[in-house]
Amino acid sequence: MRKTFPLAANETLMDRWNEIEVFTHVAELGSVSKAAQALGMSVSATSRHLIALEERLKIRLIQRTTRQLYLTVEGEKFFAQSKEFLQGMKEAEINISDVALNPTGLLRVSASLSFCLLHLNPIIAQFTKEYPNVTFDVVASNRYYDIIENGVDVAIRTRRVESDSSITIRRLAETRRLLAASPEYLTNRGVPAHPTDLKEHDLILYTLADNWDRFAFRRNGETVTVPVDGMINSNDGQIIVKAALDGLGILAQPTYIIAEHLSSGRLVRVLDDWDLPRLTMNIAFPTKAYLPARTRLFIDYLVRNFKDSDYEAQWTN
């Protein structure tokens, strides 16, 4: 059962708020006098709030010496929870203020280079026309950044689950992975009729894909797994696409990366009646009771853009 602390007769919720705010400032600044200055309070009043909090909780939160102070184990835990609580309250106020309608600040977004070039940049251009006071720090990387450690607000990735329970996932769209090659390559080398024919062809492989050195095909209940060895291997989708456009071999890439080249005829689908394991594109972001308005609006903007564009239908056809 959760322990509760009923209000004393002469105590108010404001008193508790002040106590927590004082404690958080003292813990952050490492000094009662610095906390008092930051809060515009006297040192004695700051100390009284701190003592009152410890007396009410009946726990020592801060150990004091003549030269310094430091948090106890219980103080460290309470500091983390108090900081999150105060931040949540501040964000709640922001979300119902004018800032919610006119968001400001920096948004740090992470995605693969291909997604940044093909989809993120156009979406950011549209978003900033509506919300010009939001700025972006775009982190293009084909490896997954630790969202919390690297201060990422929004990440677009094909990972289905996150090992960190403090990360929320929101689905964007599913996409097929296709084999494709240039018309010139297929004219010169022929078109494979069955997955096992790939051993006679030059392949261009993405080394960061799951099980990148073998293809697991499925068709009408039949499964075929083919070990593959690339003539060209790379950790970046754009390098792979360029190599295929230059006629150097058959690539395997998500539809969203090569859709434009398929439409123009510069790339041609190969073994299209066979299906490789599909990818789900997701938005990942820190789990918070109150997201900053700019983050919440951008996530909703992404989801709406994908829905309006009907990308999933295009990418799974």
C-alpha cells in the first residue's frame, strides 16, 4: 500500500510545493545559499523549507558538513522523482498556455540518412511554415542512438520494440523490402526467376539490416532461405541505391527508399512475387506525462502526414 502524508492543520499544498522546489534547487546547485539566491529567498527560509520537508517525510535527504552537502540514497531517489514532478507541472502549464498554440524551442530528431533526405526534410519544411519558432537539430544516423542519453526528442526507426521502458513507440507505417536492379543490369545479366538464382548475380547489401547475409523469402506458404554474399556491401542506403542505379547489381531495400526510382523506371523490381520480412516504421520518444508542445505537435504532424499520403498502401503494394 502506498504511504500517504495528510496535510497538517496549518499546512497548505503550496507549502509542500515550496518544500519540493527548494529541495530540488539545493540538490541541483549543491548549496543552500545558491538555491536561496536562485529562488529569491533568504538562506534561513530556504533552510526551514528543507528541514520541514525532511521532518514531514521522516527521512534524511541531505547530509551536511561544514564544507559541503550531498544527497543520501533516499535523497537521490526523491530528487529524481521531484525533478520529474516539477518538470511535468511546468510542461502542463505550458501546454495550456499560448506557447501550446505557438510552440518554441529546439527539437532534436534522429533518423536514417535516407529517411532524412526523402521524408524528414520535406516534413520539417512544412512544419516550420506553420510553427516558425521551432528549430531542428537533425541527427542523421543509420545506427540507433540511445534516445535518453543523447537527448533525442523524436527518433524514426524500424525497431519494433525498445529495451528501455521509458521509451514510447508510435506506429507510422509498414513497408516491404524489395529486390531491384537497373534495366541495364537485368538486360546484361538476365532476370532471376527463383530466389536460388541469386547466387548467379551480383548483390548490393545493406550491412545494418537484420540477418543481412541471408534472405528469407516467402510466397503462398512456401519459404526459401538463401545465403547471400554481396559484391558491394554498405551501411548506408543511399550508397546502395547509387550502386544499383549505376548497374552494379541487385539491391534489397525498403520500398520507401527506392519508390521514386521504381516509378521512374530507373530501377525494376526483381522476384516481386516473393516477400522478404517487412519492416514497421515507428516514432520513438521519451515517455512523459506531459510532452513539450513542440514535440507533441511534431509527432502528430508526422502521423497525419503519413496517413494523408497513404504511404503504407504504396509501400506494401
